[in-house]
Amino acid sequence: MLLKRLFVTGGTGFFGKSMLDYRLRHPEWEWAKAEWVVLSRSPKRFIEENPKLANQSGVSFVAGDIRDFAFPEGNFDAIIHAATSAVTTLSDDEMTSVILDGVRRIVEFAKAAQCKTALFTSSGAVYGPSTEPASEDDGCYPTTAYGKGKLAAEKFLIDSGLDVKIARCFAFVGPYLPRTLHFAIGNFIQNCLDGSPIVINGDGTPLRSYLYSDDLVEWLFAVLAHGVARRAYNVGSDCAISIKDLAFAVREALGSSSEIRIIGADVLGASNVYIPNVDRIKRELDVDMKIDLRDSILKTVEGQ
């Protein structure tokens, strides 16, 4: 895929920082040779806080909200739309607005920029609660505003006529993952670095999996370049681990002595599972997980 100009939304969040960091460390990468235009609510603050990521040759920023940003001039070859926050502090109405009004604006921009190809970062939340790894062929029964909004956005983009590729993203770890929000692995890492107790509010049985940010970037660009239009691909690790075992794995990897406290009552029945079946993306796009969980934890702390 010959690419000259790429427009990235959400370029200053976890996904965006991970992509910019990968670009910086891989100048020989075909995507690093393209011009990147990155949308941010506050480019000035991002540039001040992340000078190495921001001051790359071929990277520029435009200011604006995803719902009403002013279109940058010129045509674009591709769009990566990753602008939706996954933080749970947003109201349901605001979350829905950011997702749905955001995709509407992206479709308007794509038409104005004569861009026919886009990647939409959806979420595993579209499947809803599950007791098994989720496959793209499974039904979608989301229960949160975030999951419902993502599913509605998928449908809107598919109906828009845009050559959109859909990445249903699960859970990740990497240097730019916030460590003080609601991401368990980020919290556990910070607890170990601080020497504070790791507190598990539930019973520790829910199953999760984590893909490292470099693998995430490679998988996302594989979907953009080679994915089938209007087709969903799960993106994430299929290596399941319970929250309890994750706490011990983080502590062991970092050589920490932090106490692990499980304060929730035992829950009878099947565990809550948030894990993707990734057979489709591995088979069709020839990607694989290169970095295991232990190395992912270490690389997250090392910052590379």
C-alpha cells in the first residue's frame, strides 16, 4: 500500500503515542516514510510533554475536537480513527456523542479529502459480557454506552461507503498505558514500582489477556493495509490469565515484594472473560504476538 499522507485521530492517547513511538524507532518502516497529520485537542500541551514523539520529521498536528474539527487542507490516502476515550468517567451521553458524532465527522472529512481507506479502532466491548473468548462471528450484545456506541459506529461506517477496516481492540500494555486509571495491569505495575499493596477488589477470577503496544501497532497497520473492507478483526492477545495470577505475574516480573490483597468475595459460576479469538487476523493477515506477557511488563517499565 503506497501511502503519502495519513490522518490520525486519537494521536495523543495510548494508541496514538504507541504509533508515534513505533514510527520514531523504526525509520525504515514503510509507514514512517509517509506524512502524518495528527488531530489533538491540545497539540501545544502534547508537544511540550512529548517532544521526542511530536518533533519527528513528517509529523504535524492540528487542533480540534473529533466532533467538529476543521479539516486540514489537501488530500489524504488513509485515516486511522482512534479518538474515543475508554475512560469510564464520561457520562453515557457524552460517550455516545464522542463516538457517533466523531465517526460522522470522519466520514465528512474522508469525502472532502478524497480519502477512500480508513481504519476504525472499535472494541471488544461490542460483544458484551462473555464466558468464552469472543470471535468475530459471535453475536454482539453490548451492555455499556461505550460498547453500544462502538457497535453503532461500526454500522454507520459500513453503510457510509467508505473503504473502512474494523479493528475490535481488547486489552493492552505498554509504556504509554495510564497507571492510575481503571486498567488493572497498569495499576499493578505502579503498585509494584511504589512498593504499595496490590489490591484486587473482586475475587481475582475474571480472565483477561494483554497485547504489547508494539504488537498492537503492527496488527493495526496490517488491518489497514491488508484487511478486507467492512470486515471486523479482533486485535489482542489470546493468552488468558486471571486477575489474581496477573498480580502475581507483575510482582514476579518486577522483583517486587508488594503484598497482594484480594478483598472481594468468591463468585460461584463461570468467570467473566474478556479475551479475543484471534484466529481470523492470524490466518488472513499473517500476524502473531511477538512479545510475551513477562517481557511486555518489563518493556512497559523500561519505556521501550
